[in-house]
Amino acid sequence: MDGGTLNAVARALVAPGKGILAADESSGTIERRFKSIGVESTEDRRRAYREMLFTTRGAAEFVSGVILYDETIRQTGSDGRQLVQVLADEGVIPGIKVDKGTKPLAKAPGELVTEGLDGLRERLAEYRGLGAQFAKWRAVITIGEGLPSQYCLGVNAQALARYAALCQEEGLVPIVEPEVLMDGPHSIERCYEVTRDTLQTVFDELYRQRVSLPEMLLKPNMVLSGTENATQASVDQVAEATIACFRDVVPAAVPGIVFLSGGQSDELATAHLDAMNRRGPHPWELSFSYGRALQAPSLKAWGGSDTNAGAGQAAYLHRARMNGLARFGRYEAALEKEKVAV
Ligand code: 13P
């Protein structure tokens, strides 16, 4: 695929008013999410839940793309269409998680490295054949005493860049996701520092490995106070710190920054994105690629039962709509009460 097409896909994913649904939970993660609502994770339940999200009428107005898991991209929905086709028929761009998760990093206690490069070129070609137009690879960086090490930042950045270069060769837009975890007692200043160092290391490697910046998206954490810090930064402080950090290290050639929610509450994740977009215009689109922050209320409303699918869809559509407004800096907390039926 030529570069112009990849740039067009990247830009479509961050079209005004739209963002991405991350529905690419691995089998272990979706099992934990289902357990939280007392539902056993079977293949059919996972299919039913995701089909409910993907068939929500009106969601495509706010959701440009969906990141799928390997199982989902091969699944057929209840009407006989492939789930990937269900999305494509709505004009939603299908994407795929291609990393194989994290493992402890050798000789670096407490740090992780993401695996999945072996055979990646062939897997990317297969996923493209199955309809994926973009991919995702998540690296995880932990803040702790003396952590992260530059060693950890380096190996994760190198893997992210190898993945991104392969994606572009195979005609997929890479979403480059270095996630600095929000867990811990650290301050927002420490998060700023680690996020800046992480991104600087990642962009160094992307450059070295010839990755084309207009043909990728960045999926980072926001700059936040650690979850166990008694002082929690305000929405305005988070917006200011996050924008300052990204202006420092993210080249303007990157079309969009699509934040992960990382464990923030759904409404706070929306408020933060909104506060950032109110401070625009920025060199890049500032959008969302939320998992939990788009799905949590929907998962709860569904509760594992098809009879609650309407309530699950209404909850999902509402969060999608709120985040769509946040893309323009037009979200108001008062709108949270205006849920519309699907
Ligand atoms: P959260 O928004 O729940 O952090 O998930 C986004 C994601 O894709 C993490 O890899």
C-alpha cells in the first residue's frame, strides 16, 4: 500500500469528533472484566458482548475504528456476517492488537518487555487479509523507586519501532502505544518526566528505524498523579501538563495522539480529553482510544444477559457521544444525565 493511503487511514481514525474503541482485551483480560460482573468468559459470551457493542446504532458517528483481538477478527456474528464485516458495513475501520503481551524483562526486576516480533510480518499479512487496516502494540513502563531504567525504555522502544516499520511495509497503520502506568504513589511531576523520557526514546527509535510519522498514530498515557498519591492533580493541571509534555517531544508530523484511559474513571477520562481540546488548536489531533473508559458502564448494564443488550448499547453510545464532544472541547458534566435510548 502506498504511503498516501496509510496517511489517509491514520487521518480517518482521528477525524473530527471521532476516536477509537479499544476492544482488544486478551483472553486473560476479558476474563477479569467479565469476572467483575460475575459472568463466565466463554467464546460465545465474548462474541455476544462485542457484537452488542459493534451493532450499536449511531456509534459510528463518534467511533472511527475498533481494535480487535485475534479471536474477534475471526468470529462470526449472530446474523452470519463476520464481526469485522459488521464494523466495515457501518463505516468503522477494523484494527488488530498484534503484540503478544508482556513478560518480565531479564535482569531488570519489576520491569516488563512486550513480546511478539517473531513471525510478525506473516501475521500482519494475514490480518490485512482478514480486513484489518491498522494495528496496535502496547509497551508498559512502570514508575517506581529507581524505575524505569533506560534499559527498559530502550528495549521497549526498539520493539515498538520494529513493529511500526513492519506494519507500514505490510500496509497497516501502526498505533504505537508506550503506556506509562498510573499505579503508584508518584507525583504528576514524576509522571511528566517519565512520559517525556519514554516518548523521546520511542521517537529516537522510530526515526532510526525509518518509520514514517505521517503514517502512524501515538497512543500514550496522559500525564497524571500516581493513583496512590494523596494529592491528585486537577483536570486543568492534567490538561496543561499533558499538552506541555507532548509539545516538547511529539513531532507535528504525527497526525494524531489517541489517549488510552489506563484505569481512569470513564467521566474523568472524558473531562481530561475535553480540557485538552479546549486549549487547542494543537499540532496533532487529540483523540481517544479508550478500552475501559468507553466500555465500563456498558459492560455493567449488559451484565452477561442478551435481554440487557439495549441498556448495554445505550450506555456505550452515551460514552461514545460524550467523548465525541470532548474531541471538540464541547463536553459538559451536566450532559452525563442526558442518556438517550438506543
Ligand atoms: P484502557 O483505555 O482501558 O487503558 O485500554 C486501552 C488499551 O488499548 C490498552 O492497551
